[in-house]
Amino acid sequence: MANFDSINTVNIKLEEALAVAIKSEENRDFSPTIKGITVGLSSGTSGNRGVFLASEKERAYWVALVLDRVLGFSLKKRSIAFFLRANSNLYDSVKSKLLAFHFFDLLNSIDFHIKRLNTLQPSILVAQPSMLLELANAIEANKLVINPIKIISVAEVLTQEDKVYLTNVFKQTIHQAYQCTEGFLASTCEYGTLHFNEDFLIIEKKYIDKEQSRFHPIITDLRRRSQPIIRYELNDIIQEKASCLCGSKLMGIEAIEGRSDDILIFRNIENQEVKIFPDFFRRAIILSDNTINDYALIQTEPHRLILYTKSENQESFQMACEAIQELLNKNNIFKVEISQTNHNHTLKGQKLRRIKNDVRKTN
Ligand SMILES: [Zn+2]
């Protein structure tokens, strides 16, 4: 991001791109582009915010990829329920006569989503694991009755235990798409194994353990032009899968570690339980001050949070606190205490969890 202006080939300045992307998130109007180039915001794997650019041609290619690898082509008319924190005209471009695309804004309540899903009866459901778990709970409670033919988990790490639970409730394979600012990296085969898209990506492995079982992928995207991705190292910890029953030559992924987050749970002013997805906290913190380059937020009690921020700016902690309180207040949650820590506890454990719910363990 520091070299964004010189790296991109479409003469777009980072400042300009950020302004457009942030404004479209705030107004929840996701149509603006710059010179026909789609601009999107992503928190990126390093936790700091990133901007991605996609030209019309790259967008068309992305659509083809999503159709081919994620949704699967079909001449049947299908409706897709897509849960996102922010829509993007990138996603909107998947729309066609055969595909009806329905954006589910994560800012809305779970009850609202359930009502809408019951009416819509989507043929394809796309959501992050934490939302899929919520929906699975609703199915078990007989509040939600849907029969999607395909379920795709995105944005967060799908843990093995969640995968098993979701597979049982939805009675089908849970598919995954591994995508970030740096590109569309991997998608699942018919056996539910993630395979890197090595037909247009070069994946180099930087091993991080002696046993050479875990690595950071260094990616080169052979397709991207407006924002070239060349030998870019991700912080994600990948466990390689030796082989897959599907017989694909594309490298399989056993697990993605280190991007696991938790949902934080609070009580609102009416004493109702409110669950807030980690992504909202992540965004609140990183958007509060762009000098923050590392952070952690741990919920220790229902009304107590511990916040760690690393930055060169003395005011960063205060700015992040205010952004978090604003997010909580928007959800009618008040009187949450945020205390500062100078140590990033999340780095101690094996898993890097920047947003962490520690409440359940103490209960
Ligand atoms: Zn496979």
C-alpha cells in the first residue's frame, strides 16, 4: 500500500482510491468507480486496510472465474443470497438473466435476514462461517426453512469443527472461496477441498516451521494488470494437503490457520443479546487511524474489552476507542469499558486472532 501510486498501472492515487472506497462504504452505495476502474476496500491479511483495483476486463474475468469455480455454470435460473459487510459493483457484475443476486447487508439484524431468506428461498447461499453458524442455529430452532443447492463459505476461516456442524445441519458439502485483496486464491472441488488457482497464480511456499508443513504463500497473479500482484507474501498460515480424491493437480489446502476470529456478544440497552461480527471491529479500528499497523481486541467480559494498538501516533488508542464505542452505540450498546494493553496477547498463541472473544471460556 505504501507504494500503491507507483505500482498500479492506471494512474490512480491511493488517497483518491481510499476516499472513493471509504465514502461508498459509509453511504452504503457501492457503485462509484474511478475512470471505469472498480475500487474496493479490504482489511487485507496483514490487518491493515488495503485497496484493490479491477478494470472492466479484469472484472469480466473475475465473473467468469466465480461462475466457473464457485457457483458452477447452470442454465437453470438461480438466486444467490450473498452476505457481505459491503457490497461492491464487482459482485453486482455477476448478475445475469440466469443469476439473481441478492445482497444481504451484515449491518442488518439476524431476524431480518431470516425473514428475508424464508421469502427468497435462495438456491445458493454465500456467507462467512460466523453467519452460516447463526443461520444453522436458526434452522435447528425451526425459524429458518431453506433448501439451497450450494453453500459457499467466504471471508473468514472455516474451522474443521464448524465445517462438520454446518455440513450436518445443511446436509451438504460446505464449499469455500479463499479471496482477499491480493486476489481470488483458491476454491473448493467437489470434495470440499480448497485448491489454489494455480492455473493463473504462481504459489511459492515460504515454510515457517521446521517440519515444512506450514507456509506463507508468496503469490504472483498472472492475470492482474491494473494492480499487479508479483511475489507478494501473505501472512496466512497454510497447511498443505498431500493429495485430494478429485485428482486435481492444483495444490490442495488442508487448513488455513491464523485468520480465525470470534464474534463478540453484548447486551443492548433493552438487555437483548447482540452479536457483532469481528469484521466490524476490525474495520472500526483500522479506519479510525491509518497509522495503526497492528492491533488486538479481546472481550474478557460482556461489558469489558481490552484493546491493543501499535502505531506511531500517540492518539491512535483514543481514536480506535471512539470508533469502537461508536460502533457499539449504533447497536444500542452502551457502558462498555475499553482498557488499554501494551502487549499483543494474540501473538502469544499459535493462532493469530486479532478479534477474540474470551468470555465463553470463563463461563
Ligand atoms: Zn480436490
